[in-house]
Amino acid sequence: MRQAGMYSGILSGGGISGRTGPHLLPLARIKKIMKKSSVDVKMISGEAPLVFSKACELFIEELTKRSWNMTIHGKRRTLHKEDVASAVATTDVFDFLIDLVHPNGNDVNEDDHVPEN
Amino acid sequence: MVHNIGSNYPNREEVLNFSTYDATTSASQQDLGVINEQDRLLPIANVGRIMKQILPPNAKISKEAKETMQECVSEFISFVTGEASDHCRKEKRKTVNGDDVCWAMLNLGFDDYAEPLKKYLHKIREIDGERANQNKGASSSSNDDKDHTRNLHQETSSNYRSAGNQVPRKGTSSNLFKFNVIDKRNRF
């Protein structure tokens, strides 16, 4: 159920203007993930996690839509992990995810990687 | 697991714990692993909600699919941040800012995101700038913030649904710079 304020919260009142208040995704967590991505990442401006919160929303939407296409193709109504894997395999821009969704190189033709655990 | 670092007099509790976890390293690593797992992923509820909202109402999402999506999003953040950070380093800057994130998106092939994000970023900065002006002593209302940011989301979100939002107040755009001083002196 969509809650009033979940979308608008990011925008109205103390949303963007105060950089506090409800966002779709937790900014502190985004910042943590950013910091862990590389030793080089030391300082992050306040706006960067905000931009990412929007970007992640777009990313999730795109990957979900593409995954759902796979679900429909399989004549199902439940989106499964395999659908996500297929969507990743068939979308160039999601190449960076291939190892993540196919750790054993099951479905992808050219995957020669040793699975990392 | 604490190994009595810096303490000459280990308290009893620490000693007991130490002896209980004989395979100490693996136990502590496991503990750390659990904590890190939560830290490195975005909450499944939030991720699941975004997924659900873009799918048809009768669609179902398996828990595993949501977990996979969590992993993918974190990977996405790391991937883009790494690129943005590299970019900063080459330009001899220390702080990764919103422009760097947008630049990295474009560079990594997320063309479709770059434009909406740039707009978003622009508005964020605009609002911040206005807010700074407001804080400098203007007595104007914050209606503009709300209108700006609402428009911002509509422009940039592919699936923005405005139902449930509060009714936009009619703030005049010039309110920001009008100083509405209430003069209570007697007038003739």
C-alpha cells in the first residue's frame, strides 16, 4: 500500500530542503555503501547520496521491468531470481552484475569465471 | 570479539567469552559478517516497495528476487561510486559530489539516468540556495520549496504518481524575496 508522504516526503517539508525527513531509500546506508566501494572514497558531499537515492530508484525500476518481461515470457506471475538473472544477461548496461546473479556461470554462455564466495 | 586490547586487567566476562569461543576467529568473523551484511545492503522493505510499485497490481515478487535486487543495487552504488571516485582523483579533488555521480552514470552507460539525475541535482542545489537565502532572515513562507520539489519529482521520475500528496498551496513565486514586515505601529 502506498503511504502518503513516502513519495512526497522526499520533496515536501523537511524532505530535500532540510535533507532530513523521509526518503525512499535511507541516505545514511547509501553513504555507507559508497564508502565501502573503495579505499579511495574518503569524502562524500551531502548531495551525492541524494542523487544516488534517485538513481537507485531508477535502477530498481528498470531492472524490475526487464525482469518482469522475463516472468511474462515464462507465463508466470511471480517474479523470481532467475528472471532478474535473465534480465541482467540480456542487458548490456547490466554487465557489471553478471557475476553477482550467475555465481556459477549457469545461464550465461561466456562466463568462465571461477565463482567467488 | 574483544581480545583485551589495551587492557592489562581483562575482566572476567572477557576471559570467559574468550575461552568459550575457542575457534575465536571464525566466530568473530561470523558476527562481523552479520553486521556487515545489513550495512552493505539497502533495506529489503524499501527495495521491495519500489519494485512492487512499478509492477502490475497482481504481480508477485519472490523473496529471493528482492534479495537479489538488494545485492544488485548495492553493486550498482559501488560500481558508480568507484567510477566517480576515480574521476575525482584524476581531477585532484577529494570530495565526490553530485556532478561526479552524474558523470559516472553517463560514463558507464546509464545514459537514461544521467539527464533526469542532472535535473534533480540542479533542483536540489536550487532549493538549497533558496533555503540559504531564506535562512538569512527573510520572513517568507516555504511554499516555494514544496512546489519546486514536487515539480522536480514529476519531471524526473518516470512513474511519479501524485495521488496522496498534499494540496499544493498557492505561493506566489515572488514571496521568496518579499519581506512581509508586519507594521504594528499606529498609523494615521
